[in-house]
Amino acid sequence: MDLIRSLVMAGVLVSLVGCRSDTSSSLQDPQIREPIRIQLNGSNPIASEGVLDRAEGPLRFTVGHGRHGIGCEGTTFEEGVTPLGTFQVNAILSNDRFEMDPSLVEQSGKTEEELRETLFTNMNSIDFKGDGETGEYGIGYISLAPVPATEQPFRFNTYDGVFRWYSFAIHGTNDETRIGKAVTGGCINTGQLTMGVLLDTVELGDEVVISSDSPCLP
């Protein structure tokens, strides 16, 4: 009986060690996050749609895109053209959230604290359409960098006396009637409720895949 008891205890200890090893390994594995997928429809912009996978089920949302069309994958960003391809979130900006790739903070020439306090407010104070309305990024701005990296024309600058930044992004709007239309300066726009969910969900480094069955501009 003593021999049997010893063998059983040894088996239990081996099992416990194995469980601990597996748990430790799983904790070290990075969490796999599904990319946000956006499908653009050049001939029928209202059918352009994004999908965000969530534990409670996918969120499907309507998006708008560039007024001059859809750019092929790997192209340099041009005003009014929404590029296709795989992108990585490199900044998340809103009134109460600031996250930015450290290399971008360095490029800005300002401290992270300065950017956190003023950047999104400054960006959202500009009236791009010249109609007297500001807040054209709505409640948030999620910047996207192409993967693999290609040269892009985005720089920190001063516009109408206001320090700001410009990039390719998913952002909100101050006019919900613009959603689902080809009217933007090239960015993806979406409604306030969707932006609220994205701002609560998206993290730096997340992937966004933008595709289309429509012809693209080289």
C-alpha cells in the first residue's frame, strides 16, 4: 500500500507541475486580436462597411471614404483618396484618451504631456470645409500607418496658427449625413456611436485591413 500511495502522489505532483508549466506558457503568449476589417464599395459608398470582432459579437458599421476614389495597396497617400492595404494603429486621440507611438512623439518636437493636453483639441478646432463648423473629427481619431511602411506625406505642422498633425485615420464626424458617402479628404469616417466603441476597444498596434472589389487608383 505504501508503494501504491507513493506512486499516486508522484503522479499528482507531475500533473501539478505540468499544469503550472502550461499556465505560465499561456500567460506569456501575446493575445491574438483580430484586425478591424473595412470593405469599401466605390460604386455604392453607402454599402461600405467595417467589422470589429468583439466577445459579445461582431460590430458592423457604415463608413465613408475619400471623395476622389480608392487608392491601390502600397500607394502614397493623396488628398481625397482612401488607400487599400493593411495598416497598424499608431495613435489614438480623443478628448479623454491619448496614446501615440513614441517615435511620433519624438517627431513632434513636443513632450507627450503637451500633446496629450492640446493635440486633439487643436486638430478638431480647424474648419476644413470652410462652413463655419469645427469638430470635424467628431469624438475621436485613430491614426493608421501602412504595413509594410511606405513613405507618407504626414507631418506635424502649424495650420492657421494652430499646432496640429495630419495622417490617414479612422475618425468621427460633426455631420452624420456624411457617413456612407465618398466625401472625405481620404480618411475613413464613421458615426459617433461607432467611434465610441472603437475608442473603448482599439489599442496601439492593432491591425486594420482595408479592401475593395472596386477599381483602385495606382
